[in-house]
Amino acid sequence: MKKVTIILFVLFASLGGAYAGDPSGLTDMELLGRHLYKDKNLSFNGTQSCQVCHHPFAGFADRRNALNPETSVVSIGADGTSKGGRNAPSSAYAGYSPNLSLDTGEWRGGLFWDGRADGSVLGDPLAEQAQGPPLNPVEMAMPDKESIINVIKNSVYADLFISVFGAGSLDDVDEAYDNFGRAVAAYERSFEVSAFSSKYDLAQDQFTDAEQQGQGLFENHCAVCHSTTTDFNAPSALFTNYGYANIGVPSNPLVPLPSPDPGLGAVVEDPDQDGKFKIPTLRNIAASPPYTHNGTFASLKDMVAFINNNQGYVPELDRNIDPRVGNLGLTDGDIDDLVAFLMTLTDGY
């Protein structure tokens, strides 16, 4: 019984501390960020937190979408009706993304699908990204920074905020809101969110034949963009190069837009980057459907099949398309093996 209890505790910790309690091993900064991440009072009507759209049971993407990927592809705002224009990506492993910059002619880094949290303000794209949703009128819809800081001042964790950032740290609204972003980012970098606890990390010697075959196929066909090397000061592979690409994803009728989404191109003001979106980490990918910036593909197999052969699809934006996508020449069996390998990247093994 004692062994079972220990295993269950470790599992719940790796899933983001889904059950309340003082999570042993978090620093005070990470614990403060955990409070902020889970506090629904940071939305205008007390109904939505960061975790609602980035939930541990969906690989830190939107659990509502993961449960109904065919019909629910973008997050619903705190008002219960407003919808975003893009699928919520996972918040796990985002902390390794560098500042947005040109690297040998290619843009890398930054956060959000289009890289607009570029690290230029706080020196940390993840902290800048965390500041966005509470003030976004379609998401948590708080009227201003002062309203957010007032929630923190009257919270059960106000003393912890002051302990972490010092006496008077809630007096200056702008400074306090910057520290709000830093604390949330610290939690998202913690072992509870970015756990490196998948079968890939812990038990490659127990891979099935299909998983082994899929790993080889992945190295040959996918690792250029979804790197399997240890980069960005991470302890293991992140399965992304934090670059951008237009892979020819079609428009999604569930996400009606007045014009094609330009993605990175609008942020860097370069039409040669139009239609490019952040190359996501594939960690926890099996837990976080639907896929792509507009949630077009409901299953992982459908997503891999599209990467293999994108013929018959009309791209949302038909320029700057990456020629490496859509002609991999994989068989149906290869696709199944690739999916089997991708499933080994789910944390909590």
C-alpha cells in the first residue's frame, strides 16, 4: 500500500499538482506562480484561470478542446461565449524558448503562435506571454493591471508574493505585474509543468517494436524541425527547434477569419514570413489535440498523415510553404509507428 501511495503522489505531481496541497519541492517563486496560474479570480468574473486553457490533463493545453477535438478547437473566454482565433498551445516546455531573433536567416524563439512575446520587454518570452491572457478581452478580460494587482493584494497568497519580491512589491502596479509574469513563468518551468517524465525519458529500453520503428522514422523525417538533440539548456530533447514554418495547413471552418492568418509575418512585418507559425514541442503531443494553430486536425494520426502527404488540401495561406512537408513517402504502417513513438513523449510515465 505504501508503494502505491508513493507512485500516485509522483503521478499527480507530474500532472501539475492537480490535487491541492503544499507541493513539496517547489521553490517559493514557483509556488507563488502556481497560485497565480490556478487563480480564477484573475478573470473579470472569477471563472477562468491560466490552467483552464492550459490544463495538466491535456498536456497543458485546453482540456475542453482535447475532449472534443472535432468540434472544439479554440478556447472559450471567461464570459462563456467569446472565442479566440487560435488553438491554445501547451504551456509546458515553453520556458526554454529563447528571445525572438534571426538565426542564420531563420526566425527562432518568442512565444505565442506568432512569436509576439519576443522577450524584448522582460528578457523572457514566457513571462511576457503570461501577462497577455488576463488583460485579453476575449480571454480573462480583466480591465487593467491595477485590477489584477488588487486581486493579488486580497488573496491568500499576498504574503507569499511580498516574501518573494520584497516589501512594497505590490505598490507599483507596473512592477508588480511584471513580477506576476515572472512568477507564472517560474511555475511553468518547474517540474510540475515541464517534467521530463515520459517513457522516452525514463524507459527507452522498454520501447515496443512499433515505438522503436517510429523513433527511427522520426529521426529520419522529423528531427530537423523537431530536434532530438539537447539544446536550449534543456536536460533532454525538446522536440522543437523553436523556429517557424508554413506547412500548408488549410483554413478551419470552425475558426472563421476575415482573411488568412499571417502568423509570424505580421509580427516581424515581413511578407516572406506570412503564414508561418511556431514549430511546437512534441512533448505531451498525444495528450493535446486538436493540432496546428487553428486546430484543423483532430487526431494525431490525421496530423502525421497530413505531414506525410498534404495533397488535396488548400492552404490557408498559399505562399512561403515549407517544401519539406507533404512528400515524406511513408506507408500507413509507418504512420502508425510514428504515432506510437509520439505517444512515448507524454509525461507521467
